[in-house]
Amino acid sequence: MTALWLIVLCGVLSVVYAIWATSSVLGADAGSPRMQEIAGAVREGAQAYLRRQYTTIGLVGIVIFALLAYFLGVYVAIGFAIGAVLSGAAGFIGMNVSVRANVRTAQAATTSLAGGLELAFKAGAITGLLVAGLALLGVTLYFGFLVHSLKLAPDSRTVVDAMVALGFGASLISIFARLGGGIFTKGADVGGDLVGKVEAGIPEDDPRNPATIADNVGDNVGDCAGMAADLFETYAVTAVATMVLAAIYFAKTPILANMMTLPLAIGGICIITSIIGTFFVKLGPSQSIMGALYKGLIATGILSLIGIALVIYYLIGFGKLEGVGYTGMALFECGVVGLVVTALIIWITEYYTGTDYRPVKSIAQASVTGHGTNVIQGLAVSMEATALPALVIIAGILVTYSLAGLFGIAIATATMLALAGMIVALDAFGPVTDNAGGIAEMAGLPKEVRKSTDALDAVGNTTKAVTKGYAIGSAGLGALVLFAAYNEDLKFFIAGKNAYFQGVNPDFSLNNPYVVVGLLFGGLLPYLFGALGMTAVGRAAGAIVEEVRRQFREKPGIMQGTDKPDYGKAVDLLTRAAIKEMIIPSLLPVLSPIVVYFLIYAIAGGGAAGKSAAFSAVGAMLLGVIVTGLFVAISMTSGGGAWDNAKKYIEDGHFGGKGSDAHKSAVTGDTVGDPYKDTAGPAVNPMIKITNIVALLLLAILAH
Amino acid sequence: MTALWLIVLCGVLSVVYAIWATSSVLGADAGSPRMQEIAGAVREGAQAYLRRQYTTIGLVGIVIFALLAYFLGVYVAIGFAIGAVLSGAAGFIGMNVSVRANVRTAQAATTSLAGGLELAFKAGAITGLLVAGLALLGVTLYFGFLVHSLKLAPDSRTVVDAMVALGFGASLISIFARLGGGIFTKGADVGGDLVGKVEAGIPEDDPRNPATIADNVGDNVGDCAGMAADLFETYAVTAVATMVLAAIYFAKTPILANMMTLPLAIGGICIITSIIGTFFVKLGPSQSIMGALYKGLIATGILSLIGIALVIYYLIGFGKLEGVGYTGMALFECGVVGLVVTALIIWITEYYTGTDYRPVKSIAQASVTGHGTNVIQGLAVSMEATALPALVIIAGILVTYSLAGLFGIAIATATMLALAGMIVALDAFGPVTDNAGGIAEMAGLPKEVRKSTDALDAVGNTTKAVTKGYAIGSAGLGALVLFAAYNEDLKFFIAGKNAYFQGVNPDFSLNNPYVVVGLLFGGLLPYLFGALGMTAVGRAAGAIVEEVRRQFREKPGIMQGTDKPDYGKAVDLLTRAAIKEMIIPSLLPVLSPIVVYFLIYAIAGGGAAGKSAAFSAVGAMLLGVIVTGLFVAISMTSGGGAWDNAKKYIEDGHFGGKGSDAHKSAVTGDTVGDPYKDTAGPAVNPMIKITNIVALLLLAILAH
């Protein structure tokens, strides 16, 4: 009980930090009236888009809320609502700070790079800590309410189902936000670049381009709000899955409540270490932006190590744990593995996407011989970039399993995600600097300002790839945890003599053709989903190209600077396109487990045998979707980051610099990388989670 | 015994057909001296390359032969040699016909499209029937020798191991040929296009381009010899795996020998139906080339249906089979499913790569807005193209399993591959027409000739994608069969109280972390392998660009047509590059099962527990490599075909036609698609097979 209140206190601290940081950001100089005018347009567009997006998701959410309330009771439905509302709130608040920090960062960059970095990072940290803090508060308070106020057993069905539903609410927001935001931002980016840079020959962010405000709006709604919702759900789902496993493994032992509290406590302590870490982010004399970010990250990592040791010591001790064959010390070591996996994935992602290393340089080099070789090398790098992260995840699974079995893997994953506050901060500062660069360009600030914001932006490309690699990496490490949650739930219902599960005997062996079918079906989901995402961006970009061409044609004064383009039209067009295009792909993972279950049930002849076959196939599908999803997501996010930075590398004066043929080829690669890294790739992570969570809810519903 | 001789007769028939068709092709008019000179250069280059390639593979082969002889005995090593030599021979002979048929096809196309089609298809049919015939002869004769001459039991270890080693020999040639040939052909193609079309502004196949002969050489060594080796091994491995399963399921029943003969008999009868089918390929009044090919294919399909019914009736009858729960009729129905799966995969591939349908048109349309959108749409199509084939394979597994269990799946796969003669014929005609077009261009034949060969070539792009989809599709359908072979072998050794397998108890359940680790490790192989292949092409192409630039610089007369380029230099350069680059990626699947086994063995603490964990991980790896490999391969081969034909569609006068901006973008897409569809993608199939077969051999070696 005390532990829960302390965890809540950590969550509250993150909110306090966010309020303090917000007031500090808002207190900074907001620049000239022209800059404020531009920032105002971006802010308006972003808010309008999010309003529309949340309204649409709200409608879907109300239907699901009603279904859950009907099938599983009101407490489960409330869990869903809490997850959805908080996930949305983290994105909404973060974005609202972001659209105010952009112009202030541009202004701060007029005096120094350090000033720009400080403001942008502080804005990112607000989103980061709100993501971790609100997720922790939501899970902890609702768990506490159910267990302590309602006096439900921590491992009762209502508590478990309500926690799973909370994860589902978060996931649902997340996939819509990732996909809708991703389509918006990349439709604007690709479309605007094609017609602006390529056709009209005007630079990026030129105010004469009618798509330029939409591009900046997209940075906020996609890269900021979408990403916040994504990490919120990853955090919540992992915490919930670990709690579910604790409920199973430590059922009927006196340490049950403490073991279920453990993932939350790790989350709580890491919020404090993340807050402390943010103060270490300071530009040193080397002026290395990445170095400054690393200082904060390393501080957080080392402090977390100590913090987690303390948490484990006070909560469960380092000695042998009741009911299982491992010690508290072993769980601490699993936490360390989680931190090491995080560090390695960050380091590998930086290697594959940073401008200092072979991969990005090889893409830049390949640009010299043309568009085709740029894309070939980019694709090669994107595929290669999956190997080391996969090996790290494999090693992580092997080590933690040997230390403390499945629960060890769960603790490692939970620890990995406990750093979300800091990691999201690193990511969310990207769109702020990207926007700041846009505002600097549009407001005609001196070239040096743009140079500062560009330097920040290049690092942002890498940190954005890092966050995505981290999110999907945690999904890979946690794959077995989510599958175990499904399997243990299934066992629970079978052992509980539930009427529906009478005679069911699932067989998850690879010898079972239904398992192979499930693996293949799961494997196809990320591919189909990716294809839909890429096509949607292509279509949205095409619409933008048409619209911009129309404006240039009907108002020839735009290009001469005597007439103003209609920015709102492009924003509006993309808003409608993104909302429309996000629906079908988002429903894919929601409906797939249900469709596969009933289809296999029918094909295998119904009855208990049919149910056994169907449960086996759905279980295998949960792993299949991760086996391909891991590779699809990492290749897309790392590859996209590498393409973007290869372009930046050339723009820095290599291989002919800006305007050279190599640069033109690199722009093509960057365009291809855009939907890869910001639409299809990152949306794979929530897709995997939704598939898993819907499967868990399906079990609960079938049991009723 | 009689059945075996009849099967041998079918194999001999294919050789007879090949001899007849060869003399018929060679009897055709070989064109003008200029044409013969060009064709001579192509022939020389191709032969020189294959000599070098086979010498290199030969060295690797001798080492493996010695190892196998030492560990598993001389009969197993001889099996390996038979597989390797015949697989190489099918490719070598096919290519030798191909390099003679190209010039004759160009000459025949001067009079009519029908004449060109007839010659090119006949040349392709030689390769096709030799692939099926030699594979069948090799497996049947060696099996007959071991069982009847040496009086070994059909299910004895020596027979099973020797058959597996035969598949291994074929696979090893195949991966080297696919990869080496693929790197050669696409290095030449991409490099030649970049420096010729893009830099120097001269058309494809212009004789002034020093890389143009190498490009034509590449068509033969990659698309013809490489593909032949690939299908040879797929055919042999599937036949062998089905025989292994028959040996297990029907052990100690009187129908054992007949059940083991069944896959061979199906192969035999389908050679006859394929030969008959080739005579149905005739251009109708509609002048539809695809229609003419379909006529042959449909004839083969219908006749095969009847033939397989007869084979099953005479060999095992339609009634209930001894020792199992299904009938001969059910096995016939599985054969029908195999044919239906083949037809559906062909139809789906044509949809995704043909110029008449939405996907290719959408890529062409996207080319209008630039290079970037072309590539984005192409990637979207490539990913989407995996969904339907995967669903067809899933349906095939479900239906055949419900009909006759695992053996039903095996029979369906064997039937699918029994059509290899006809399918390879459809494919191998592609490089002949591609070459014919090149020769027509270089020899300055009238434009109409080039138009005819271009029309043939466009269909060739689709049929090439079809064959690859078919090869990988059969791997997907057969995945469970290969895994079952591994699993049953393992059970055999455990039950046999083999000293090494004492106390081993593999657990292939998805709950087992070693299974998840195996799935992830298997999943990473196609990605890493694909990345290596793509990079190799990029490097080889870059070297060609440098070489061509050097020649243009040092001999300015080349561009004015007063000086002759040094074609041999480019061929030589590519030969060395391809041979060097093919080694490392080819060793990846050979070494992976071994490394994973011993690594997991050590990590899991050694002893029986370590062995159990390691066998589980290796087994899971075999499925993991298919789960991602299926999607990687289909997306690459279909996507590449679609890109190529989108370019052709624009060249036919759509969206601005040749020389327009859309065309330039489409050329970029085509360049990207080249290594996708002709190097990395198709090599995934032999890679999957090798991983499987090495795992089987590893079991046999550990048992000794």
C-alpha cells in the first residue's frame, strides 16, 4: 500500500516537472511578430487536426467501450477508457507544448546553439515525462482502486481484464495516432518536397509553398503526438503484462502483491532518474549535440541501476523468492540486462543512422552514381540494420531466461521501458527543432540560425530512429511475455473448468500445422499493414501535389511573392485524407485475431478440436506478427533515418554538396525513407501490441 | 521395380526431347555475320564465367565431399556429388542452348513474332525439361541403385542420408549459381544502365557501351543457369523430403516401396505432360504471347490431373491405405490442391507484375510525380504482393492437412514441383528474348524486330516473377514437410537409443524461449542475406561504372563509333567480382544451423538439456527462416517485376512515354528492382533449403 502511494508520488512528480518545464518554455522569448504569425498557423493546424482525429477515434472508442462494458463489465470498460484518455492526453499536451516551443527554439537559436538545444530538449522532456508519468499513474491508481478500494484480489479476472483493457485503450489511440499522424506528416512532407523542391525549384520550408505549414503541422501531430501515444501504450502494455505474469507465478504466495507492484515501482524510480537525467543535458565545449544528449542518458542509466537495486531490495529482497527457483538478485540482474539491451540498441541505431559511420556514408557515396544506386544501397542498409538488434534481443532473451525464467524476461522488458521518459524526451525534441528550422526559413532569419536548427535536426533524425528501434526492440524482447500472458490466460480458463473451454487442449508445437498457419498469417500482417501505410502516404502526397499545382496555377502571384498561398487548404485536405486512410489499416490487427479464431475453428471442424486448433493458430499468430514485424519495423525506421541523414551528409558539403546530382539522388532516397520511417515502420509496433491484446480480450470474452 | 524403370524412362524422355529440341534450335538461321559476332562474344563471356564459377564451387564441393565421406560414408558423399553435378549440368546445358538460341530468335523475329516466340520458347523448354528430367533421373537411379543393387532397406539411414545429401549437392550449386549469377547479371545491368543511359545518354544495348556484352552474358548466367540450378534443387529436395516422410509413415507396411516411389512417379508422369504441353504453345490470332504460354500451361495442368490420377490408381489405389487414416483418393485430392495452388500463385503473380492490372499501372502513375513516389509505390506494391500468395499457401496447408495429414502436404508440394519442367520453360525463354533484343539493337536490325523482342521480353518479366513466386511458394507449402523431416529424423535417433541422443527431449512449443530465439534467428537470415546480396550488386555496379568511364575517357573514339570498346574487360571484372561476392552470403545458411546448435548447446549448459535446447532452437530456426523468407522473397521478386514492367508500360506510350520525366523515374524504379528480383529475392529460396538440409545432415553427423 505504501509502495503504491510512493509510485503514485513518482507519477505526480513527472506532472510537476512537466508544469514547471512548460512554464519555463512559455517564459522564453517568442520571437518577432512574423515568427509568431507562422507559429500560430502551425499551432492552429495541429490543433484542428488532433481535434478531428480524436473525435474520430472517440466514436470508435465509444463503441468499444460499450462492447467491453456489455461483455466484460463496467470496470473493464473503465480501464479501457482510462488507457485511451491518458494516452491521448499525453500526446495532446506534448503536442501543445511542442507547437509553442518551436518558435521559441528558433528565437533561442539566434543567440546560441546551446540555447536552442536547451529549449527544444526541455519541450521534448515534457512529452517524455508525461508519457511515462501518466502511464504509470493510470495503471497504478486504477490497480490500487480495484484492489484496495473495491477489495478485489490482485489476480482476480476483473483486475487482470481491467488492466489488459487499459493497455488496449492505450494501444487503440496509439495505432490511430501513429498511422493518422504518420500519413499526415509524410503526405505533407513528400508532396510538398515533390512540388516545391523538384518542380518549382524553391527550397524546403519556403513560405511560397502552400504545403509548408502543413509540413510543420505534420511534424507535431505525427512525430510528437503519434510517438507519445505509441510509447504510452508500449509502457502500459508491458507493465500490465508483467503484472499478469506476476499474478500467475506468485499466486497464493505472501509476496504476490509486492511482485505485482515491482514493475510499477521500477517505473516509478526511473521517472525520478529520468528527471534528474534531463538536467545533465548540456552542450559541452565540444559542441556535440549527441554528446549532450548522451550525458543525460548515461546519467539516467547509472542512476536507474542504483534505483532499481534499491527498489528490489526494499520490495522483495535479494534473497531466494518464495514459490520460484530464483532470487531477487537474479531479477536485479535481469533489470541490468534490460538497461544493457537499451544501450546496445541505441548504439546500433546510431551506428546505422548517424552521419559519422559507414552505413550513412555508403548511401551518400552511392548517390553519386544516381537515384537507383542510392535506393539500392539504402534498402541494403535498411535490411542489414535488423541483424544486430535481433541478435541483441536474442541474447537478452537467453540471458534473462537463464537467470529467472519468463518472469526474468518480463522484468528486463519492464526495465527497458521504464526509461521511456528519457528516451521519449530525446525523440520529442526532434519535431521541435524541425519546426524551428521551418520557422527560421519562413521568417527569413539569418542563415546561421538555420545552420543551428539543422544541426539539431540531424541529431533528431538519429534519436527518432533510436526511439523507434527501442520501442520495437522492447516488443521483441517482450514477445514471449505477451505470448505467455495469452498462454497462461488460456490455461487458467481451461483449468477453471469454464464451460466454453471444456476439452480444449491447445498445441503450440511447431509440428502442428495450425501453428505454422498462424505463424504465416501473423507474418503477413506487418507486410500488408506496411503496404497500406505506404500507399496511403503516396495517395495523400499525390493529392497535395495536385493542390499545390492548382494554387500556383490559379494564383501566379504566389511565386512572385505578391500573393499569399492558402495554407489552410492543404492542412484541411491532409486532415481529411489522413483520418480516412487510417481507419482500414488500424482495423487490421483489431479484427485479425477474431477472424483467424473463428475461421480456423470452422475449418478444423468446430467443437473442442476446432477450439484447440483455433487457439493454437491465434497463439502462433501472436509470435508470427513479431517475427516479421520486428524486421519490417527496424529495417524501415533505421533505413529511413539513414536515407535522411545521407542527404544531410551531402548537404554538409560531401560528394558535391547541395544542388549536385548526388544531392538530387539523396533527396529521392530521403523521400522514399519518409513513409518508411515515419508512417509504416513505427506503426508496426502498436499493431503488434493490438494483435496481442485483442487476443487476450478474445479469451476473456469467450469465457463469458 | 517396374515402376522405377518407367520413371527412369520418363526422365530419359526429357533428355530425348532436349536433344531433339536442341538440334531443331541449332538448325534455325543464325543471322548475319555481325549478329553472330555479337552472339559469339556473349557466348564466350558466359562460358568463361560459368567455368570460373564451377571451378570455385568445385573446390568447395570437394571439401564437402570429403567431409561427408568421412562422417557419413561414401554412399552419402556420392549422393552429394550426383546432386551437385546434375544441378550444375542442367544449368550448364541450358545456358549453352540459350546463348545459341538468342541470335536465332533475333533472326526469327525479323520475319514474325510467332517465329521468335517458337524458337525462344523451345530453347527455354530444353532447360525446363532438363531440370525436371535430370533431377528425376538422379534421385530415381541413385535410389534404385541403393535399394535394388545394394539391397539396402528403402528406409535405412544410408538411403535417407544419401538422398538428403543429393538434395544438399543440388542446393549448394544452386545458391552459388543464383547468387553469383545474380550479382553478375545485375552488376552489369545496373552499372551499364547508369553509365550508359543516364550519363552518356545512349540507349540500352548500344554497342558503344563497354558493359553491353556483359549485360547479355549476365542474362544467361543469372536468369538461365542460376534459375535452372535453383529449380533443380527445389525439385530434388522436395522429392527427397517426401520420400523421407513416406519412409517414416509407411515403415513396415507392404506399401512402403510404392509410397516412396509415389513422388517420383508423379514427377515422371508430369514430365510427359510437360513435353506435350510445350506443343500447345502457339501464338493465336489474338497475338497474345501470355495467352500462348497459358495454352501450354493449361494443357499441361489438365493432362497432369489425369496422369496423377492414373499413377495413384496403379501404384496405391484410391482406397484406404494401410497404416494410416486416409485413402489414395485423398492423396489425389492433395495433388489437385498442389495444381490449384500453382495456378493461383501464377495468376496472382501475373496480377501484380503484368502491365494490364492496377499494381503496375499504379507504379507507372506514381512515376509522374517523381523518382521518390515511384519507389514508394513500388515498395508498397512489393509488400502488398505477399499477402495473397501467403493466404493461398495457408489455405493449401489447411486443406491438404485435413485430407491426409503431413503426407498430404508433402504430396501437394511434390505435385506442385512436378510441373517444374513447364514452369521453368516459361521462365528460361525470358533471357533468350532479352538477349535477342540486345543483339537486334547492337546489330542495327530494323526497329520492328526490337519491338517484337521487347513484347516477348515484357512477358518474360512476368513469367520470371511467376517462376520465382512458384519456387518460393512451394518452399512455403513444403516448410512443414522439411520441418517434419527434421523432427522425424530427430525422433528416429532418440528412439534408436543413439548414444549422442541419450536423454534428449526437444520441445518445439512456442512457450519454449529457445524456440522463440530460433524463430527470431531464422527470421534474421533472409534479411541479412538480402542485405549482403543488394550490397554486392551495388559494389559490382559501381566497379562497372568506373570501368566504363575509364574506357570512355581513355578511348574517346568509342562514343564516335571509330573505336571499339573492350567488352572482355567488363566481363572479366564482373566475373571476379561475382565469384568473390558470392562466397560469404552463400556460407551464411550453411554455417548458421551449425553455429546456432553449438552456441545454444553451450548457453543452455551442455549435456542432454543443452542438446534438447539446441535441437529445439535449430528446428524453430528452420521455420523462422521460412516465415520471413517467404515474404522477403515474394516482395522482392514480384516488386522487381512490377517496377520493370511499369517502365515498359510507360515506354509503350503511357504517361508521356520514352524520354519523359515519368520514364526517368520509372528507370530508377527498374534499377532498384533489378537486384531485388534477380539477385537477393530469388536466392532466398535455395538459402531456405540449404538451412533445412544442413540441419538434417547435422543430425546425421551428430548421430555418428
